[in-house]
Amino acid sequence: MSGQGSTSSNRITDDELNALIFKLQALLPQLNHGRHGRVSAAKVLNEVCSYIRRLRNEVDDLSERLSQRLDSLDLSAFDAEIVTNLLQH
């Protein structure tokens, strides 16, 4: 039954969950309009997910624009490798 013991030790406590929600809420100041600066956990998580989706879309857009610009440049294979290495760091 050691599997059950490890499962319960991996569970997040209510205090840990509340602390996480509080930290996430602090990262999204637009959520601090509620009474005493508190909003529901569901709203915080929904806003965090929306924010992550927006960031992913922005990264995808920037990546596409960068690819288009790099494609329009006359780069040698060596130059292209240097640019690629710089962008990976």
C-alpha cells in the first residue's frame, strides 16, 4: 500500500492552493478590483489561462514575423547558423 501513501503526500493542501491562487492573482493586477482585492479561484485560474494563451499567440506571431524577415535576408549558411544560435540563447 505504499502507493497510497505516496499519493497522499503528493496532494496539494488547501493552504498551498490558496497561496498559489494568491500569488497568481498578484501577477494579474486587473483582478484586484474585487472586494478586499480577492476574487474567486476559478476567476484567477481562468484569467491566468487566458493570459497564457495570449502570450502563446504573441510568441507564435513574433516567431512567424521573425521567420519571414530572416527568409527575406540574403544570409549565407554560416550567417544563418550564427543567427539561429543567438536566438536560442
